[in-house]
Amino acid sequence: MPFFSLLSIYSVWKVYESRGASREVGWWMAILGISYAFCLQSHYLGLLLLPTIGVFLFIKYLKLKKEKSLKPFMKNSIIGLILFLFLMSPLVIFDARHGWNNFAAIRKFFTVRQETVSIRPWNAIPKIYPIFEKVNIRLLAGRNDFAGKTITFAFVAFLLWLFIKKRSLFTNHYSLITLWLIIAIIGLGLYKQEIYDHYYGFFFPAPFLLIGALVQDTWTITKKVGRILIAVGFIYLILLNFRENPLKYPPNQQLRRAKEVAQKISEESAGRQFNLAVIAERNYEAGYQYFLEMWGKKVVKIDAQKPDTITNQLFVVCEMEKTKCDPTHSPKAEVANFGWTKIENEWTPFGTTLYKLVHTK
């Protein structure tokens, strides 16, 4: 997603900067349609790229309309749109064949689920600076709070100076990166739950481009002392990021774990129907359920409104320390809806604790 989001933004910039030449605009419109389709299929947060793309294409439209050279632009826009729709069509066809489940989920996510997303844009305003700070700490500063806060302050100060003194914030290369970041942060500000690093995929390159542009412009206007400070700061950031390099830590092998635990559940279920629950800080049932369903096992999802979905056995996978596992009293819906339970058996496959719960009599 970071690659295709960057390619989408770069394509928009090339279209925006073009002088209306049909072939040049056509190529970049085609690349835009293709790259944005790939981006949107990577994650629904790709929708937050659409305002940035739309603003710059609309500005280009107004310029060409004023110059009375709009026809090639519109023709190439249609070509890019056709490519986009063609690449999105398998997803749409699949969704249509399955009752528009994905579309309904996206619509519900953005309009109904108030516990997850706020539909009031102004609610994001107080969160803009803290989220921007968090992004810089996570992406640029190797999770170092001081360095991340310093970078954030430098970004804001530089952009304000650029706007106040130069009056050029929205007429040069900073405009696209700034708008990209602002819309992304506002979008994340509307999200009410924890924001994980992989949510940054649709604007991942933006902070790096912004700090690169800032360093380049500062380098050209400063003398020897200023350039030494920039070099020292740059080396400092490199060292911070090497210190938190994820290659230092062993992989968690989620795929292997899910497969081995699912295999144990498959063996212990003895061919009978069963319910499934996962107790973890950041994981859900889907990974284990994937293998179980692929192997044709009778895993049933509990629906509190349908008593016939409650089976006679519940397998609970606890990925936390055993002292923190309390499957019979877990507040998770998958456990609570099963009813009063007792532990019939337990195992420890691949570093997890697997419980088999049955109803108390």
C-alpha cells in the first residue's frame, strides 16, 4: 500500500504539473487509475487519498478550462477511470454475488458504528497535533519521544514560516504533501480506537518526503554551522532507527502458530461442532478459523439471538501469559454467549494456552 499510495500521489502531481500534452497526461492518468485501484484494494483507508487526488485534479481542470484546452484532459480522465473500474470490477462482482457484504460493512463502518468512527469532522481537530506527533515518533524517530516531538515542532514551524513569509504553501511542492498529511491525520482523528502502525500505509511516504524537502531547502539557505547541525541530526535519526530495527527481534510466526493451534483444535474436536474464541491483546479468531474452515471442520460462530449456534464445546485460544488467562470469566462475547462453563482440558501448542470449555451442569 505505501508503494501504490506514493505512485498515486506522484501521478496526480505529474498530471497537475503537465502542460496539457495529451500523451503525457494520458500516461499518468492511466498510472493513477491503476495505482489507486491497487491502493484501495489493499485497505479501505485508501479512501482517504481520494480528497487529495480530487482537489488537485479539480484545480487542473479549472486551469485547463480557463486555457480552453480541456478536451484532452477529459478524454484521458475517462481512460484512467475506466482502468480503475476494470481493476475494481472483480471485487465488485464478488461483493454482488455475496449480498454486498463488503459494501455494507464499509458503509456501516463510516456512518453507523459510532463506537469506532466519529462522523463529525470537527471532532478530529483536537487530535491533529497529537496524531501528527505520534506518526513522527513511530515512523521517523525510531519510537523516541524527544526526537519525534522535535521533528513535529520543526515541521509545524517551517510550514507556518513558509505560509506566512513566502505565501507559497499551496503553490509549490509542499502543497501536495501537506494536504496529503492533513487529510490523513484528520481521517485517523475520527477513528476512536487504537491506531496501529499499519494504518499509516496510505500516507507512509509523506513524512519522509516532507522531512527530505525541509532538509533540502534548509541546506541551501544555511551556511557551514547549519549544515553541520543538519548532518548531526540526520545521523542521530539513523542511529535511533537502527536501535529499534525490527530485525533485532525474533519473528512471532503468526502463520505457523495459527496452523498448529488449529490442527490441535481439529484433533480434539473429534469431528463434532464447536465454537471458537481467542483471548489476546491484538488478535482475533479469523486466523485460526481460516485453517479450520479450509479443512472442513465444523466451527460455528455464536449468535446470541440464535441458541442453535451454541454447541457443546468451546475452544479458547489464549495468546497471553497463562496468569492472565481466565477463560471461564472472560468478558469476550464469544465466551460470554456460550454460557456458564468449566475447563474440561487444556494444552499448550506453540506458546499458546488452548482450553476446551464445556457447559456446567
